[in-house]
Amino acid sequence: MDIEMIREYCLSKKGVTEELPFNETTLAFKVMGKIFVLTSLEGALALNLKCDPAKAVELRENYPAVQPGYHMNKKHWNTVYVDGSMREELITGQIDHSYDLVVAGLTKKAKVQLRSL
């Protein structure tokens, strides 16, 4: 996977936008204004993804490419290094999981808006 494949995958999800909220090299994908993927446009490709705490620990134990979230709450976020050591389906599955967690935490109003898109 490369950044363009990840970008296309994220943008194919309902209610998703992309922004550069912090600087011109940190790309964020948001659903209804809430971040579910962060990545840098410089250096090695890595994704910060929200994750259920129990699943986060399991992924870190089983995959060296999954580490505690860089500059994030390490209980709820993982950094996934896209270095070819993980199958594409596993990475997209983690993106889906992050998206689903963020959607679950949206306000009722935002959920209604998302469903209407």
C-alpha cells in the first residue's frame, strides 16, 4: 500500500474529508469533523489509527509494525508502519475499525447527518 491507495480508501468512506490541520505535512482524514486517521506526508509511511484498547494491545503483541500511537493517547491509538510486513487487508481492517470507533462516538445529530449523506 502507498499513500494514494490509503487516501482513496479513506475518502471512499461516507462523510470523510481530508485536511492538513496541524501543518503542511500532517494529513488527517476525518469523519464528520473527527479524526480517524493521521499520517505524515514525509518520511516512512505510518498511520495513526484509533483502536479499542484490548485490540490495540493484541495487535502490538502480534505485529511488529504496530506500535503505541506516536504523539497520541497510547491506550486508544496505534501507529501502524506501512512497510510491507502486513497484508493490505489487515491495514484496511484497522482503518475500518478506527472509522467505526469514531462514528460510534459521534453525537446523535452528527450520526443523523452522516446517515443522510
